[in-house]
Amino acid sequence: MALAHVLGVPRIGPNRELKFAQEAFWRGEVDEAALKAVASGIRQANWRRQHAAGLDFVTVGDFAFYDQMLNHVALLGCAPARFGFGETVGLPEYFQLARGNDACHAMEMTKWFDTNYHYLVPELKPDTHFSLDDGWLFDEVAEAQTAGFEAKPVLIGPLSFLWLSKEKAAGFNRLDLLDRLLPVYAQILARLKAIGVEWVQIDEPILALDLPADWRTAFERAYHHLNAAGLKLLLASYFGPLRENLLVALKLPVAGIHIDCVRGGDELAQVIDWLPATKVLSAGVIDGRNIWRTDLAAVFERFEGLHLRLADRLWLASSCSLLHVPASLSGETRLDPELRSWLAFADEKLAALATLKTAFNSGRQAVAAELADNARAMAARRASPRVHDAAVGARVAALTSVHDVRNSPFPVRQAAQRAHFQLPDFPTTTIGSFPQTAEIRSARARFKKGEISEADYAAAMQREIRYAVAKQEALGLDVLVHGEAERNDMVEYFGEQLAGFAFSHNGWVQSYGSRCVKPPIIYGDVARPQPMTVAWTRYAQSLTHKPVKGMLTGPVTMLQWSFVRDDQPRAATALQISLAIRDEVADLEAAGIGIIQIDEPAYREGLPLRKADWPAYLDWASRAFRISASGVSDATQIHTHMCYSEFNDILPAIAAMDADVITIETSRSDMELLRGFGVFDYPNEIGPGVYDIHSPRVPSSGEMARLLEKAAQVIPPHHLWVNPDCGLKTRGWAETEAALANMVEAAQTLRQRY
Ligand code: GLN
Ligand code: ZN
């Protein structure tokens, strides 16, 4: 009898109940008891869903009021000492750790592996101590048990916890804290055993990373220690193959091992060969990172023989937690029915697991109708003309090396652009968006609801463009932008106009805390039926003699922030998008727009988890960018923009994008991030951000001039641009104007000095 379970489910509630309750609590509108009641309701409903789907366990401990790593900080009693909270943190303190308070800045947040989920980074020092907090985990287990469910708690394993933390003191290795940490984990397991838990899922996703040898060897010691608690441990890895860590994992003294059979490459055969005869294998066959239905017949065939061998030692599972997919398709009444029939959100993934489990245990005829329906949907999707566009295929096939290089090398282009634009040294510009005011948002919302006509909406947006252009002229900026008033989101805006993209109505996924995103769904070949930005940009250019910079989102970012097709490689989808952007670039150029920015803020986060896989990614990613950018004449200037600029390890690949100008985020690091560009001798022009747009603070011109001086030490001054760190859409106009006026003054200071 195969068993079935999931590694975790979405925690925000099917209608973002947690978000709304959290935010009401933060505003002081509801009390802690009310927020906790909402949380309990979400957990209970999640368990009921898992139980009703016929899963053998309900997962407990996957809920978090903000983040699962922060939950562990609380559980392990290691809140950063700088907050002065002591060992136990209540809910108000928990939120202060996540969001900061008057005296302390929030804990740092960073991306959870290669997902768009962000976790809070534990802060470790040589004197960090751990101590068991009695709180949430045991309460939640008891809550599930009281409700009559078979609870399988989930913990982040000690090594992943340490690895994902940050050392907040020099000259110490956080791995040295393992010996202090393990006894607390052992205590947790002992407590769980005492309250009747049989299985504990212990997540060690770092097994899918390149690990230094001392970390790899630490696993054995750690799990010998934890095994002594006498509980059955299911060691879970996900997000990629284990490679050189595989044998380490298989030899650990645990009762079972979970592997990601979606992203695990072809490792399954090795796992089966080496699986010790007593261990459970939890096979992550249902994709927890994407929204497509699983081909159930294919899974059945892949695992049929193994099931005969393993019987109840085979568990069917989601590849990772379902945290990364939306809750349910039930609200998607507006999605095209055919497309909808190809999709599975969390609820539908539970149902798929249930079908598979029955197929293995009772034979396929027991779920013949479900399997037939699944097979029909799979076949329809494979053959659908909405997925395949022969013209796109032909265009991609016809791409050659002439399409991904500019006509001339950078120095030739630079000369042509200088002759054409006659910009001063240290030219000033912005990253694209200007404040998204309440009026802008309301106009867009009313237009979407059909309350105002297209003409009225266009008039409102033109008013905003006029306002932004006039302000920029008055400020004396050199390269203007139209301000992106018409865009709610830099991917959605383009996706809505491209063939091959669809949008869910309620497909929210947690990004961090109460922040959720609704990623577009790329389901088919991507093409651009008509220009997307030309009218707005041309209108802006008609208002000024200064150059207006056209503003586009790049192929890698479009891919990275969407749910992508699983029926072709990411690279293939990126190429299709790059051709659509290339067409837009050509139309902008033809409309007289001589400077075009193609934003790639997600370029770095697309890097694979393993270094060995980086070159292949960087190769197609930079090529996709170049295809979108290379169809223009030498005098047309291509910009790109990236945030989170920890680029030092990929500078050759950034240079390989060959943008004429790159703007990056550097102010928060006091230009430190720029040093690498200098050492590397970055060949093209650079605009290192001189002020942080995440804060309403208005920096003085002296402060920005000092940053520019610092930049000029490492970058040739005649290659430097002057701009903020990122777009200004979250700022108000007052601080924006004040800061830009100071920025222009700083540029003038530099012009006098150099
Ligand atoms: N052009 C975009 C803006 O200014 C860039 C946003 C980003 O880098 N995330 O808003
Ligand atoms: Zn940015």
C-alpha cells in the first residue's frame, strides 16, 4: 500500500485571509486573539483538505504568521540579541523581528533558494545560544491531534537552518554552533515523541546545493544525534538533484528519505539502487513549483515496478511544499476553460495525489474516470493550437549569430551615440517609474472594471505623462522617461499584451510576510500581436526636445516572475519572449525613440542552485537579452537595469549582455558593489544608483556627489551616469522632486571637478 502526503501547503488561506488579518493586526484594528483565530481556521481547513483527499498524514508546522525560518528562530530561542527579547518571543515580538521597530531594524530577508519566496535570515554570533521554546509547534501538533488528524510535523533541519543563517561576527564559522543546536533539536523530537507523533519530516533542502566538505560530513554526526530520539525521521530534500550529496543522504540513520522527482533530474534510478532495504522512499512526483497538472499515467508507469518492490515503503508526495503555488482553481471562473483544464493549484494537486495513491493501491480501474480525464487534458494540451504557434517556432529556428550581436562593437556605438545625443558628462536619468499616485491607481482600476472609457483612461494617463515630463524638464534631467503610469506591474503589463500569457483571478502566492504576488502563467508560444509601449513613449517624446528613454521588461525577468511552461526548456521560452521584445525595440526605434531600456532585475536570481549549471544559464540568458536588444542601429542606445547588485561572480556574463549602459543598485552598499565592476574593467557605461529609493529620505547633493566621487575612483568618469537605485513608483512626488533636484546638483558638481 503506497502512502501519500505533501511537504506543506499554502498558508495564506484561499482568499488571502492571513494577509488581511495580519495587516489589520498591525494597524491595531484587531487583537492578537482575533489574528490567532484566523490562523487556526486556516490550519484546520488545510488539514481537513489533506485528510479529505485521502492523504495519510496532515503536515503540521508548515503554517507561519510570517515565515517558517522565523518560526524556527522562535522555536530555537535564538532571536537576535540586539532586540533584547530574551528567549521567548510572543506574537508582537515575532512581528518586530520581521518588520523592525523604532529601535531595531528588521531581520534581513532573502530569497528562499531559487523561489520567489523570501525568508528572514537568522543572525548568529559565537555566543548565540539555543533553547527550546515551548510555543507554537507543540500547540499546533496538539491542535491537529485534537481535531483527529494523524500529524506529521515538519521541521527545517539543523544543517539547513545554520546554512541559511548569517554570521554576524567576523572570524567564526556558524557550523561550529551545530553542537549547541543539536541538543535542542533532540529535545524537540523527544517532546514530539512524548505527545504521540510517529513521523517527523525534517527538511534539508541544502542537500541540493554545492556544500563545502565540512558541511557535508556534518550530516552524519547530526543525524546520529537526532536518530537517538527514537522517532521516525523523513529526511526531505527538494529543488534539485543531490549529486555528490546523494550518498551522504542515503546513508543517514533516518527512517525515510524524500526526493524531488520533478527537478531531481535522472537521479531516481540511483536512489532506487542504493536505498537501504528498510527505508521509506517519498517520491516527490507532483510539482510543487508550478501550476500544471501532472501526467498521472506517466507517473504510474515510472513507479509501478518500484511500488511492487517497496509497497508501503513508497510514499507519493509533492516535490516540495505547495507553498509556491496558489490555493485552489475553484475561484478561477474567468479563466479560459480549456486552459483551466490543464492547471492544478494546491487543492487540485492534493486530488492528483489521491488519484495516484488509489491507482497504485487498488489498480488503475478504481480511478479510471479520473485517469481518463487526466489523459484527455494532457493530450489536449500537447496538441493544442493555443500552445503551438508555427510562426514562432519558425522564427526561433531561424535565429543565427547575426541576431544576437549589435552591428558594431561598443566603442563604435559609443561614438555614434555621443555624436547623436550630445549629452553632458555624468548624464542624469531615472530608472523608469514615477510615483504611482492614488489617482493613477484609481483610474486604472476603474478602467479595468469598465467604469471609464478607453479614451478617458488614455487621457488620464497622458495627463500623468505630461506632468512627469514637465517635472523632469524643470529638474534639468538629461534623459527623460514617460513614468510608467499605465503599468501596475512590470511583467503583468507586458504579459497582458503578449500571446501565450494568461492571468489567474485569485492565483496568489506568498512572497514574504503579508505580501503576495499573482504570477502570470506562460502557457503557449509567445508572440507580440501589436506594439505595447510605442504610443505612450511617442506621446512623451512629443512633449520634449530631450531624449525620452523607452522602457521595457526583459525576457529573463518575464520568465523568472511567471509560472512557466513545463513542456519545453526555460531557455526556449526565453528566446520566444526575446523575439517579442525585439519587435517592440524595433518599433520604438522606428518611432524615433533613440534610447531604450530593457529591465532585467531578475537576471541574477535566475541563477541555478549549482555553480556547475551557471554557465549554461548565463549563456542562454545573456543571449536572450542580446536578441531583444540587437536589432537596432549603432546610434540607438540600449540600457538595462538590475537591482540587488551582487554581481561580482557573474560580471563576465553581465558584460556579455553588451548593453550600452547598465544602471544598478549601489547606494545602500556605499558603492562597494561597484568595486567589482572596476576590478573587472567593465567595458561599457554604468549608472551606479546614488540614492536608495526604498526610503522616503532625501539625500543631500553633497552625499550623492561623494558617492559619485567614490564611483569615479573605480569607473572611468566619462563612463558614469547619474541616477537613483531603482524606479520611483513607491515614492511620493514631494520627496522624489527634492531628491532628484539634489541628484542633478550632484551631477553638476562632478562635471565641474572632472
Ligand atoms: N523600470 C522599472 C521601474 O522603474 C524597473 C523596476 C525594477 O527594477 N524592479 O519601476
Ligand atoms: Zn530596480
